[in-house]
Amino acid sequence: MVDNERLYKLYEAMMKVEFITTKEIKELGFTQHDIAKLVEDGTLIRVQRGFYNFGNVDSLFMYAVIL
């Protein structure tokens, strides 16, 4: 399960770059299963293999506001 603290870290990291890599997401504590769930939920969009971008910005922004 993806917790709010990790989602906030993802939000902060993605605010600094155009794309984020699988490696960078995993360094934030996410598993491959977590990443797949975020893509399924629309929070992340897989741009190409190993590269992700914001999907549903509102959902990520929500986590930034909560924390």
C-alpha cells in the first residue's frame, strides 16, 4: 500500500523535473507493485519504459496539501 509520506516525497521530486525514472521512484521507497498501482490509478503516466510523469495532478497535489 502506498502511504501519504511516500506520495509526498514523490510529489516533491516530480516538482523539480519533467520526468522521473523508475530508479528514482524506487529510491523514494516505492516497490514495482506500488508504481503499477499508481499507473493504474492514473496518478502516474508511463511515458516510455522507465520514465514517468504526472497523471492525475490533483491526486498528487492532494497529498502535498495533506502533509
